[in-house]
Amino acid sequence: MERPAAASQPRHVAPAVRKDRRWPILVLLLGTAVLYLWDLSASGWGNSFYAAAAQAGAQSWKAWLFGSLDAGNAITVDKPPAAMWVMGLSARIFGVNSWAILAPQALMGVASVWFLYAAVKRWFGTAAGLVAGAALALTPVAVLMFRYDNPDALLVLLMTAAAYTTVRAVEKASWKWLALTGVLLGFGFLTKMMQAFLVLPAFALVYLIAAPTGLGRRIRDLLIAGLALIVSAGWYVALVSLWPASSRPYIAGSTNNTLWELALGYNGLGRILGGSGNGGGGGGGNTGFGGATGIGRLFGSSMGLEISWLLPAALIALVAVLAATWTSPRTDRARAAMIMWGGWVLVTGLTFSYMSGTIHPYYTVALAPGIAALIGIGGRVMWLYRSSLWARLVLAAMILSTAVWGWVLLGRTDWLPALRWGSLVLGAVLALAMLMPLRKLAVVALTAAILSAGASGAAYAGATATVAHTGSIPSSGPSSAGGMGSAFGGGGTGAGGFNRNGGDDASSGGPSNSSTSTSSTDTSSGNATSGSASSSGPGNGGPGGESSNTELNTLLEASTTKWSAAISGATSAASLELATGTSVIALGGWNGSDPSPTLTEFQAYVAAGQIHYYISGGGMGGGGQGGSSTDAGQIATWVAAHYTATTVGSSTVYDLTQTAS
């Protein structure tokens, strides 16, 4: 990219990249792979809820297709199955083990970094692409989620790939590339439903504004992309809707056994508006999981350490570049990039900030590519204008804001105080240096400033990779910052022991001091995990530690029925499935409130000899059985009234193959 004259605007055209200059991106991708894959199996199953679904998919193709929690196909997980398709195939090919389940997400992280680099490089050159890619790779919540078996990793990959195809579409007004964007976001819907659509407004707007063709053709191309999205997401919705409900698993999280209700309710409006329903709304809003709603939520104690390290600088870059290109031609690429990446950050960030339903801090990984792109692009455009004092002021502000905010964030922990102060001082000094019209050492000074400003966040991200994570609510940071365990599974808190809580989609019970920076050793499943503490929460074996009950495991392994057992709550069932390799019915789904199976259906399973044991206890993510008014509670009452209880290890078990009393 040529440096512009002082009075002219930058030419936002990326220079050609020589083959011998491609080694920097190879180094970045290799470093990212090492960071995401190193000692990956230390986290064991990670989130046992999704790991059990992957095991079920490896045992049954029907379970794989529907994303069932058990190979007997009683009930699905409370998300669409795309992420389980990937993990299930990996487990089927490489065996059901920690590495086979966690590694796909790590590779998705590497691919996400490449797509972001490629998207930014096309318009702004290699340096901007590398900065953006490195910023994504070293975002703490990205390190956390790309080393974990939640659907968020695939969601981020699909959205980042869709951003790349949108860039290609805008370049030459290509309906084919834009249609591919629709396909990718359609599969994003099959990964985490409505969350994938948060980037749609920005992608559609940038094409409508900046594509180099007439308005009529731009509108036509957007309609084609919309059709591609509907087809790529709708085929599966149609398949589930047309498949006889009696021969497929119950759609967990829905109240009427349909994907439509799951998408619009539990995983849709329930998340945004809160209120009653089947868990997604949080029974009035589990806002404590992510902090109080409001414009400051992303900077608060629950989400700040996950995602906000570079957010102030990204917002400064967004405003500065839009101001600099406000009167530019319609197709100006710098402004187009701000519309796309800035729109991604603003729409997603505001949605997360004001969601009144269940939300967890790790959801913010969806913001990481947008923030990273704004940093790379904003820095590059301001560098082109560096002969002007105002551009140097913007660069200095980006550097200083990152250094100061990193100082604030680390102040919430007791981790590496020397790094906190050192990066602040160096960042401030180099921010001042940016104000000088440097000549010979300009690039060196800028590089040093970027490294010093981002040192705190990068170190925090690196520390995240050294900690084993298990359970439903993982959080980033070093183990030394951990604290209390949680009923929702996992172990220590995030940095500073502040509140980072909730189970994945837990809908009641209020906030607790929880997160998952620790783990335990599950000897029954053969997956050793390590951490700073142990826990008996559901992420590590369910309430009461059912999966660590050797006698109970032996009993279930010897069963030859369709389901070896039934227990209330999905996390308890998942831990038992992973420990024994058998199918276990999760009565009531994730939180014990799903109307599946009903008492009548359960009685029919028992009469047909399909369930061997009923295990007392379990419950939603670690709490109760949902009360006697729920189907799970009614089943518990019926079993206790008609069968004899025995103690197996530390668990109360009923043998349902014996004659009912």
C-alpha cells in the first residue's frame, strides 16, 4: 500500500504478497495451533454435557443426526446439532477420548485466525491482517473457547468465514460469494441458532452500500443470499418437523418438541427478553450470570476480563476511520470495512449488553473477530495518515487506552502486579512517542507500542491455556486467581474470585460464585484432568459425584438394556454415560423441567424392559429434581412408591427390572 500525500486520502488497496513474505502468517498459525492444542487433554471431557452427545453420536447415527444426549435417543441437547456433528465424527474416527472431542475446536480456532487474517489482508495488507489475526488468537475468551467443547467455537469459525466471503462479494459485487455467506450463516443457525444472525445486519448493510454495482443488482444479490441462508438452515428444520416425533428424540429446551419453539423461545426471545418459559428466559432473567444489564456490561466484572482488553481501542479506531472517510466515495473500502466489522461489534455488543435472559461471559467470544479486525484495520489506516497530527493522536489514544484498560483489568486480580505496572508505563511512554513525527524508527516504535499495550491481555490469554477447564461455565485466566467451586460444575472462579456464574442454559437458582478453571480426576472414564482444585459438581461427575462411584459404574456397564439407567438432569446423565459408555436417560433434560419423558412414557419404557436402573438425585445442572410438579419429579415419586431402594456406593438406586411392589 502506497503512503499517501499529506493532503490526499489513503488508497485502501492491499499490496501483492511475495511468496517469501508468507512466512509471518505461517508462524502466526503455527503459534496459534501450539497455544490451542498444547496439553489439551488436561481438561478431560471439558463440558461433559456436549462430550456425552459426541459419544452418543459415535455410537448411533440417529443420535448423531439429531444431536442426542444419549445413544438411545431419548432427548437431544438444548442446541441444534452442527457442533455435535463435528465432535461426533471425530469421536467415531479417533475413538471417544478427550483429544478427539476437544481438538476439533482448537483447529476451528486456527482456521478462524486464518479467515480473519485473509479478510483483513485483502483490503489492508499483510501487516494489518497479522495484527488482526494475532489479536483474535490472543483474546482470553478465544483461547478459552477454542480449547473447549462448546458450540461457540464452530459459531465463531462460521461467522468469520462468512465475513471473508462478504469481503470477496463486496470487491466485485459477486452474488456467488454473497450466497456463500448466506450458506455459512445458515449453518451458524444450526450451531447456535439466532446468535448467528447478529452479524447479518452488518454484512447486508456493507454490501448494500459498498458493492460496485447498481442498487437493483445489490438488492437482488441480497435476496439470493437470503434464500441461500433459508435453505442451508431450513433443510434441517424441515427434516426434524417432518420426522415422526415418536421415532426421534425429544427436542430439549422446547415446550412442544419442535425446533421452531427452541429457536424462537428458549434460544431466541427468551434469551433477549427474559421472562418465563422453558429455561431460556431465565425465569425473569439470569442477568447475574453476565452482570447487570447496561452499556457497561462488557466492561464489568463478569465479562471484562474475557473480551474487553482491546475494546476501547477498537471503538476509538471505528470512530476515527469513519470520520476520516465520511465523505469518501460509496465504494471506499476503509469505510466499508468499518461498516462490516464495526456493525458486527456494535450489534452483537449491544445485544449482549441488554439481554435480560440467560447469558454467560463466554458468549462474548462472538465479539472477538470483530474487535480484532477493527484494531488491525484502524491501526493501518491511521498509520497511512501519520503525517497528520490528528492521526498520530488517534494511534496514541489506541495504544494508551489499551495499556490503561489492561492496568484496570489486572487490578481486579492479584496476578502479576509487575506486569500490570510495567505494561502501563511502557505503553504510556510509547503512546507519547507516537505523537512525534518519527522517520527512521517509526515502524519499530509502532511495533513496540502495540506489543507493550497488548502485553497484559496476551499474558492473561497465555495463562488461560495453562489451566484445565471443566464444567458448564468456563472462564479465562490463571489458576492462581481461582477460588470457590460451584454447583454448576467445574471448580475455581475466574481471576480475582469475582462472580462468573451460571450453567450453560441453567434457568434458575440465581448467581453463585462459580466458574471453571479447575478439574478433577475421573478414574472411571480414563480421562485424567488436573487443576488447582477438585469438584464434585456435574461438570466433573454430576451431583453427588455419580460418575466417580466405581460400584455404580460397574453395575451400569453390566446392563444390557437400551438404557442402563435414568437420572434427573442432563449433566448427571452425561457424566454417567462418559464414565460407563452406556446410554442414560436424562429425565427432564438440562434443567429437569423438559416434559420428556412423561410419567406415562417412562412407565412404558419400564414395562418394555428398556431401562434397568433409576438413580435418585441428579437435577438441573446441580440442583434438585424440579419439584414434584415436573415430569421428572412425578417419575421419582412413582419409582419410590413401587420399587425397592438399594445403596450402591454413595448412590440410591432402584432396579426397575425387578417386580414392582
